[in-house]
Amino acid sequence: MIVLPVTALESSLDFGVAISYNAADEVIDDDRPEPFSLDRVAIGLEMRANLSNFQIAVAGDISIIDNRSLLFAGIFTMGFSVDMFTYLKLGLTTGPKVTYLTGSGASGSDDFFSALYNGDFHHRVMLDVLAGPVMKIGVSYTIPTTFNLAVHDFSNLIPHRDDLNQGQVALCIQMKVI
């Protein structure tokens, strides 16, 4: 007799509002580095879909440029998440970061999928704390790399020491939808 281990496939869809702080130097135009600048703070939305230990996450900011243009800056990641001690969930995902302008300010030559294809991959480490039956508070750290699908040099997936200081910290309050 052959016995195969079967794990229950748990799934969930979480949606939340995030506030993030971007440590990258190119975020602000000032020549002198500041320990904390409001120019580096952004408010955005985040969605995570979990199927057992597999996780897909989309996190981004949408800015209104003018009455005809929107700027979307977001990250699309896939990876793994592990439940720890019933109240904690640790996740590690990776995927491309996209900055995409729509409307009258858009160049027209790039569409969303080419922006996704050319976007640099970012690694994301997440820790969620269960704060009730349907609410979680999550913190994440996003580390940039120079890998993208257009060049696909896999050695660029490993972040350099300087990349660790150029990351983005986010705090997200999430509600479980499903």
C-alpha cells in the first residue's frame, strides 16, 4: 500500500492599504541625503493571494499627474509564505517592478506588458501578524536587483551590498476577503 501525504489546500485573498518608505537615493531630487524625508513616503494598495504556501502579491501606488494622466508604480511578485506559530506568516517573493504612465503624458510606444517585461526584479520579505479573525498587519522590505526579463542575466538576481540600502519598507493593514 502506498500512502501519499496530502496537505489541506488553504487559500485566502487579502486586500489592504499600505504606507511605505523608499530608501532609494533617486526618489528625491536633493543632492544631500536626509535621514527621513516626506518625499520618500507613499500610500498605496496591496493585494495578496495565497494558495497553501504559494503567494502572489501586487503592491503599488497610483498617482494622478493631471486630469488626463495616471502614474502607476507597483511590484508584481510570486513566492512562498509559511505560517509560523499560528499568528505569524513569513513570506519571500520576487518579481518585476513597473512604473507605467497612462493618459496624455504617456509616450505611446510602451504598453503595460513591455513595461512589465523590462521592469527590474525586486525581492520582497514580508511578515504578517494576525490582528483578528479577518485583519492582519504586515511589514515588508523590498530589495531591488538589476535582473529583468529582457536581459535575463540570472547572476543579477542576487542583490549587491549597495542594493540592500536602497530598499523600501512598507507597513500594510490587510483585510481577509476570502
